[in-house]
Amino acid sequence: MTRVAILGATGYTAVELIKILLRHPEAEITALTSRSEGSPHVAAIHPSLAGRLDLRLEDLPPEVVATRADCVFCCLPHGAAASVVPKLLAAGTKVVDFSADYRLSNAAVYEDWYGLKHPDPSRLGHTVYGLPELFRERIRPAKLIANPGCYTTSAILPLTPLVKAGLIDPSNIIIDAKSGVTGAGRTPKLTTLYPECNESISCYNVGRHRHTPEIEEIVSAGSGHATNVIFTPHLVPMDRGILSTIYCVPTGPVTEGQALTALREFYDDEPFVRVVEHLPGSKDSSGTNFCDITVRAVRGRLILISCLDNLIKGASGAAVQNFNLMFGYNETTALL
Amino acid sequence: MTRVAILGATGYTAVELIKILLRHPEAEITALTSRSEGSPHVAAIHPSLAGRLDLRLEDLPPEVVATRADCVFCCLPHGAAASVVPKLLAAGTKVVDFSADYRLSNAAVYEDWYGLKHPDPSRLGHTVYGLPELFRERIRPAKLIANPGCYTTSAILPLTPLVKAGLIDPSNIIIDAKSGVTGAGRTPKLTTLYPECNESISCYNVGRHRHTPEIEEIVSAGSGHATNVIFTPHLVPMDRGILSTIYCVPTGPVTEGQALTALREFYDDEPFVRVVEHLPGSKDSSGTNFCDITVRAVRGRLILISCLDNLIKGASGAAVQNFNLMFGYNETTALL
Amino acid sequence: MTRVAILGATGYTAVELIKILLRHPEAEITALTSRSEGSPHVAAIHPSLAGRLDLRLEDLPPEVVATRADCVFCCLPHGAAASVVPKLLAAGTKVVDFSADYRLSNAAVYEDWYGLKHPDPSRLGHTVYGLPELFRERIRPAKLIANPGCYTTSAILPLTPLVKAGLIDPSNIIIDAKSGVTGAGRTPKLTTLYPECNESISCYNVGRHRHTPEIEEIVSAGSGHATNVIFTPHLVPMDRGILSTIYCVPTGPVTEGQALTALREFYDDEPFVRVVEHLPGSKDSSGTNFCDITVRAVRGRLILISCLDNLIKGASGAAVQNFNLMFGYNETTALL
Amino acid sequence: MTRVAILGATGYTAVELIKILLRHPEAEITALTSRSEGSPHVAAIHPSLAGRLDLRLEDLPPEVVATRADCVFCCLPHGAAASVVPKLLAAGTKVVDFSADYRLSNAAVYEDWYGLKHPDPSRLGHTVYGLPELFRERIRPAKLIANPGCYTTSAILPLTPLVKAGLIDPSNIIIDAKSGVTGAGRTPKLTTLYPECNESISCYNVGRHRHTPEIEEIVSAGSGHATNVIFTPHLVPMDRGILSTIYCVPTGPVTEGQALTALREFYDDEPFVRVVEHLPGSKDSSGTNFCDITVRAVRGRLILISCLDNLIKGASGAAVQNFNLMFGYNETTALL
């Protein structure tokens, strides 16, 4: 049994994480934190957890959390995460960090895209990126995992095999991504108010979404080829799910079948990547840790289509997959 | 041509009102107010109005508004409205007030349900309630109109004819009402965040929603019989629309046909009440100023079903209907 | 390990059932049937099951199904179910039937509400109704279980304790129920086409929905008091979830606290009924086997509010709960 | 006053057209047709029209329709339209055809994409394409108008000015388009059943959607440059609205400002194209005849974003705009 804590337990990724961990036979949730006043019961914040978990959300310092938990899932915002993680590691706990703080390898790139000085730059460049399909063996022994972003996973998984196999031009990639609204978090704001985004589709942060450098860096690392992307995120009126439509230029005459084979061979033994022939909808993988991928050859292009649940394979499911690897459990425990 | 102003122009009822008024050949919008910093252009607040109206939202005192407008639509919250309305009236403008401030006739009842001392109690008891189907002739000469609430209109219109005709017991009425999310306003809050209310139905303010005394008072006034209701509002994952299912006890053996006839006779000449035989869905009247009503006799009860668009017949359409009456225009102008 | 088969595996309850059974350590799905041409792979019908289950949907006679399975979940329509179930039972398999065919005890009542002569009337009156909270000990040894309807469970669970305790008048109950669209099945029809029911709420089958006699019979059986209800179902633009708002007349001066206590005592040890103090939304129990219940005292009435997932506690979760009881497994297996 | 008829009046474009025409002071609807049995009243098919229009849907031959109407809006499917249109024209009525039958100029291309021999090939190549922003002067005197497709309008309007100005490469254009579900029509089918497409985003007809050749032909005709596109349509869980994200390669160093200026100059006097600086959401133009367009320069690309209501500017609003031009009415009548 491994004792786990969740920092920043008021949001959508946290409640999803709690639900997965409640099904995990080897994990015991021992602490939840937030800055909410009065240490509310978790069911007061997340009514779906009524009767499931008898814990309060407490405003605890990292040192206290470390005494209660062997593994900490850190769901704090970027900036805040990297201020706390060093203390947790120093106290001997392992950490799966949901923020972007440890995903990039370069503090200057981080500062450029996130607009703040990195609080813990010395760990950049050697923190393991928690995508088991690419970095499984480095995840197992790691003390700190940078859990991937939701959009990034939906782009990295389909792209890496084709870039690595040399089938597509890594410098000419367009990612048109569509996400459900939980991806925008649980803090009330006008743009995610129900009547604002219901019955509407819109794009946002065109050309400047922070997942751009993350996609480029990890596809480059995973494939061995420097990669450049155009990334356009869209907000879709649904709770969860991401569909990415990715336009690639083949390096030569590549058939749909060849591209599909490259994907299949790459993910042959992967429990959570499904290479399919039909066009997947985001609902097919909703509520699961699967990423569905297919490809079409159209007028000299290869179009990759990938779907996943932004809260599970795009966040909390991936985190538990990493947790399972870090603590020697079966990788699929609590995830099927 | 009548010059009109809208106070509190940032919300959903205001933008709907603007769209209706833009189609009105005799109305010219001359001022919009809000406390937003920097006097933003109306299209910056409501992008759907881009290219439609070249006005800024200004923080104007009522005295200045009164110099620009012959009629003011006041979309301010309760309490705030009654602090401003006396000044507008004193300056000679007519006012259609969207708040609850002038809907009830008794300051003590107001204080009881709204939790604040009424700022302008002397006008209670003789302000005209702006439901043309009941009070048309009193609306025409009025200087101040209390525009009805959305839920209340959906309950008053089906109930009044049957109570007045003595067909149902006015002391034993259950109103189970369901509303789209725009009814909750445009101020960001957790309960109306997209992922909180999407894919969910819930009830709220059970037994203590503020439309309760308004329904009772107006049905009593319109029918001549003291009325008591149980009123339960529900939040439905859709933008707009209200469906009220109203359970009544007939005073004797009343057939479905008799009840339907009573409704039809009452609303025979009304341009915006449609007494129908089928079961209406809220979408049938969405985007219109219609209220659809039908009735079913079930196991000794009469069940009334009514639908309307909470932003139009439940707010801004009704307001323009009142405006048309007050200024001598055809009652349906801009509303069909 | 128990071998299970699903008859009529193309619908929403079937795919939900498959997902639950895939998590069940003691159940092995051995056969799926449908009349689809060409024996399609299950993932061609339900793409969310890609890579999860390698079975085809076959058009199999009950005798063949019986050789492959120890338990059959029958998801056929009413009428069709009772034509097949006798053969399955004769062949020695146990059956959980999702249809209404064995829920009522009287063939004349069945014929009256369902408009057809019952194909297997001799089993009516002594088939066990599969609501563990009321009939657990009778479910354990049963060979055939009539799995409850979705609306009915959402009404029976809150009503039975209060009727049994004599706190409410069993002859004066109004159930205003709201359901997501999966409740209407997966056969394409105009009324459940996306643009017809999206952004709309409507009621249907007012006074003549077939769950009416089922609610009355089971609350009567469970409480010992003859019960009469008015039942009005509504269609809500969401995939899943039911919220029932139930208006009751107390038999005497009953406080909210007393009603809550009666509910709590009745469900004290139940793993899947959560008596809560807050107003639950249907989303709180979405994706789970929980039924959430609370009560409010309003102006001399008691208003019960209950929520559940129509596909889980209202169908497939309840079926697996029954399966667990019938085969001696822990009742919560695969359901938490 | 012009007498108008609508052929194929059961669908979503037809009901939208009726609503627009009811606001048109110079149009009188005199006939509606469908093959529905029993000549149902229009309000039985479209309950939102209760009390608005007292006509039945009749199964009328074109010769009879022609005696009743000066203008026929033909909402029949492709193939069916071109079988009827010649008879209407022969009888002297003008026709606005909603189908694809007269949009392409080449019968072989038509046969290739639509899979059937064109019933009226002699009119191809000189029928006017009804996009007033490009072909206004040819529309005015036309007897037959090919009303544009919804996706095509959302692509043609942003692309044409930039291709014409030589700012982008016409052979390297990627259109990633997202549409609400009404675009798929009102015939019940599994893919547009509520629970299938709600809470999901998916793409379909990748590389083989029939709007592809239409976009290419019209942008080529409007700009004078042969154009090739990759077009990927997506289905979004909302009723109406299209957002197209269009990835272009500039022909040289083109700034965002230059591209915006080119769009503004092209559409300077257009009443229904709004070139905006913010990122529009599809809801901004929902329920209107506007098309909103903006552009972003990102990493050496130009990304065009356009939004419109697929039922209005993408179908019935455009049709009335054409009607206004053909009959000499103010172009914006009934459309603002």
C-alpha cells in the first residue's frame, strides 16, 4: 500500500485523480490540500465524492504533506508547483507534477512562454517527462515526473512514430486541436461560463498556446528529429475530450497503409494506445485512459487524427500510469 | 422615433433587448450604461453586436441618461434599480424596470424575500405589473412598468385563466419549473461554469425562490382568488427556455377539453400566447416572444404545461411589448 | 468465473453493461447477440470497445446461448424478452431481464399498459423484482430477475421509506422526473435526433408512461401501503442521468429532519444509496451506481429529490448488483 | 408582393427559411411541398410555426407550384432538385436551388463527387452561383440561382480576397472546418442521434467531402487563380454554426495587418461580412446572416478564421439575400 497526497485538490483533474485512486488497490489517499477556508470536507467541494472518501481539504505546508505521503500528485498551477516540489523531494517523497513547470528543458524557453522566472531551474533538462509510451524505462526509477499536458499528449503520440520513421517532414506540421471545457479549469471566468461557450466553437491563443514548445521538444526528443509545429487550440461545447487533426507533409510517396503500419508497430504492445482504421470520435475514449489514433492520406498529405480524454489520458490517468511505473505496480492498475 | 437607453447593458437580457430594439423601426438606442472601466465599445462586451451598434458602455448618472432618452430600460439588479428609478421618473423619462423592485405591492414582503429594505417603498402597490395579457390597459398610460420575472410569466399565464374560471383550487398548486442557464445571469460563478451545469440537471432554492410571492400576488390579482403555490426551479443544461409543469387540483369534474377551452377563450386575441394541443418543447418558442400553453387531465388532476424563452417573453421581449404599449406603437412591432 | 451472455447487445444499456463486466474479475463475457447482419465485431457497433473485447454480435437462438453462459443479461425489448426467457430458464441458465416483461405481477395490467398479450404470464406474480435495497434476500436464490426501470428506481428508492414509515400519504404523490436522452434508446428516431432535443426541455407520455404501474406496485410491495402516483417524465438535453422531484403530502406534522432520519435509517447500510443534505445534481451520480436522495419540507409538503445514472443504477449497474447477489459475489464488485 | 413556394419543406433549412420569409414585408408564402402523407399542417411538422403560418405541406407537381409562385426555393436533395428545376423554369418561375445540383460547372466533376449522372447538364457552366459578395451583378437578372453550401461559404469568403490579392499560395490551403449538427439534416440516422454526437467531436468524410470541388471552383472563379484545398469537416455538439480554421502559406512576407487590410478593403461595403480583429466564436453570428472573419500570422503562416450560421448565411439567409437581389428588393430586407 502506498500513501498518496494531492496538492490543489479543488479542480477537475484532482477529482478525476481521486476517483481513479479510489479504485486502486494499492493506493491510499492520506491528504488533500487547498487554500480553501475552513478545511472543507472533500464532498463539500466535489459532491460526486459523497460517501466515497472521508477527508478534508487542508492548507498544509509541503513538509507536513511529506510526512503523510510516499507519493504526491501536485495539481498546483505553474509557478506554484516549482516552489513546492523541491521541498517535497527534499523530504523524500516522490512527486508527479501536473503543471508545466518541469516539462521543458530550458529555463529561458519556459520564461518566454510562461512569462515568469522559473523557481527551480536546476531540475530542468533532467526531469523525466511522464509519457510512458516514450519514456517508460526512465519513469520507473524517477523521483519526479513532469506529467504531460493534455493537448501535447494528443499530438505527441500520433506524431512521434511517423517523424521517427522519417515518413513526414518534422518542420511542416499543423495541429488543429479541439478540446472540451474542463481543460480550461474550474476557476469561474466569463469565457467558460455556460452560456458563453455552449452552442459555440471558437479558437483561442492562436499561435501562442503554451503547449507549442512542449510538443516540439518532446516529439524531437522522442523521434530524434527537430520538430516545428503550428498549434491552434479550439474550445468545444462538451465537458471532456480532445480531438487533434494533424496535417503532415510526407517525405516521399507514403501510402495510408504504410503510415498505419508505422503507427501499429510503434504501439503494438501499448495498453493505452489504440491504432484504429475508422475515424474515432472523442467520445470513444471519453472516461478512459486510451488514446485512439488513425491516419488518412489525402491529396498528397497525411492527416493524423487522435482522440483522448483530457482529464484521464491527458492528465490524471497518465499520472496514475506513471505512479504505477514508479512504484512497481502493474501499469494498467485502476486504469482499465 | 423614441430615444431609448439601457442601464446595466452587460448582461444577457440587455444584449437580447438591444437585438430586438435594432429591429424596431421607431426606437433609437442612444445610451448604454455599465460600471465597466474605460467605457468599452458595446461590441467588445457583446461580440455578436459587431457592426450593429456604434455605442460605448458609459458610467452615466441617471440625470444624464434622462437627457438622452425618452424611455429607459433598467437592467440593474434589485436594490440598485429602485435607487435609480425615482431619479429617472423625476427627470421625466418613462421606465421599464427588469428587476423585482417594483413587482410586489408590499415592502415587508419584499424585505422578507429579498433581504433588504426597499429603497423606494412609496411606489409599491400602485406600480403597474408589465404583463400585457393581464394588465394591458393599465400599461398604456404608465410611466413605470415592473417587467415580470421569467419563471413568473411561465406560471402566471397558464394559471390565471383556470383560477379565474374557478376550475382549479388556487390554494393547491405545484409548479415544477425548468430553466436554461442564461436565467442565472452573466456574472461568472462556479454553479454556472460550463462543466458544472453541463450534462446535469439540478434544482435550487427549493421553497425559497423569490419568484414565489410574485406568482402568488399576480395570479391572485389577475384572477381575483387568493393563490398559494409550491415553486421548485430547476437548472437545465441549455442556454435559454423555460418549461413549467404545473400540477393543479380541479374544483370539480373538469375535462381536458373544458380546461383547454378556458385557456383558448382567455387568450383568443393575444398575439403572443399560443394555446396548443400537442405537448410543446421549450425549443418551439426559443428565440420568440411566444408563450406556448397546453393542459392534460391525469388521474383527477389538471397538469398545465407552459414554455417560453426566458430572455424574450420572460424578459426583453415582454419589455418591448410594454414599450410598444406605453408609446402607442403596434404591440407586436419588432417582436414577430 | 461465471460465463455471461448479453442478448440484444447493440444498445446503450448493453455497452454500459459490457464496460462494467470487463472490470468484473469473476465474469467472462462469452456471447453477444443481435439481429445485425453479418455478425459484426462488437467494436464496429460500439467503437469505445475497440481493443477491449474480441467478440462478434451473433444471431443466436436461446438454446445455443444457454450452452455458452451461466447467466444471461437480456436487453431485448418487452414482448421479445418474455418469448426468449422461458427457453433460457429451461436450459438451466439464470437470467437478468432488462425489459418490463417480468416487473408487473398481473398480466391484465401488463396488457393494459404495454398493449400486448403477455407471452409468459405464468411467471408473473412470483418473479423477483431486482431492487436489492428492497428485495435482497429474495434476489440471492432467484433464477430470474426483473431488472427495474430507470425512472422507477429513482422514484421507488426515495418513496418507500417514507411511505413505509407512514410519514406521507401514499395516495397523493406527484413525481416530476427528468431524464437524459440515452433513456430513449439507440434506435434512430426524429424525437431523439440531436437538433430536435438539444437546447430544449419537453415532457412526454404525460399520464400514460409505462413506469407508472411499476412504481405503484413496487412502492406498495416495499412499504405495505397501496400507492397511487402521478408521473410526468421529461426529456433533458444531456446524455445520462435522472433527477426526480417528488411532491408528497405528510400525514401529519413531519419535519425535514424527521424525513431525513427516516431515509437515513432505511439506507444506513446500503452501499449504493447516499442520503445527503445538499441538493444533488444528476451529475454527482453520473457514471456511478449511486442513487442520491434528499428531502425538503416546503409549505406543508415534503419534496423528495433523487438522482441516479439511468444507464447504471437505473439499468446495467443494478443488473450487475443483482448478478453479484445471485452468484454469491461481493455485491459491490465492479461497481465502485 | 412576391409569391414564394418552398419545395421540400420538412427540413431545418426550410423552417429557417419560412421564419425569415415571415418577416419579409414583400414575400408571401403560398405553397409548401413534401411527400409526407396526408398533407400535414406545417405546424405539425414544425411546432415552432404554430400560429405563424396556416399552410399544409402538399405533394404538388412542379407545374402546379409554378402557378402559385413567382419564386421557388427548392430544398430538395441533389439529384431530385435538377429533375424538378427545369420544369419550374419552363413554367416561368424563378428558382433558388439549395442543392448542389447547379453549383459546379462540369457534369463529369459532379458525377465524380456525387455518384450520379446529372439530370440537367446543359445548365452547368452558366448557372449563377448565389454568393452576392462575389457575383452580385450576375445574381440580379438570374432566373436560377445555385445557393451556396454552408461549409463552402465559410471558406470562400475568407479565402477569395487573399488569393485574389496574391497574398497566399492558392495551391496550398488547408481548411479545418467545424459544424453544428443541423448541417447533417433532419432525417433520423444513428450518427446524428443525440447520444451519439453529444459530448463528442469527430471528423468525417476526410478528403472526400463534396464541398471540396465547390470551394476550389468558386475561389478560382472569384479570384482568378486556380485553387487547391484540403478540406476536413468536423461535427461539433451544437445545433448550428460553422467555424473554419484555414491554414495558408503567404506568397511572401505578409503581415497580419496587410492581410486584415486586404479583407477589409474587399468587404468594405458588404452588409453581411464583418472583418473583425478579435477571434470570433461561432455563436457571435448564430441566428444571423453575418459571416465573421479574421486572420492571424503565425510562424510564417496566415491563419484565417471564419464563422457563420450554417442555416442562415450558410443556407436560408443567403437564399433570401439572393431573392432580394433577383426581385429588386433591398438586399438586407428581413435579414437584419
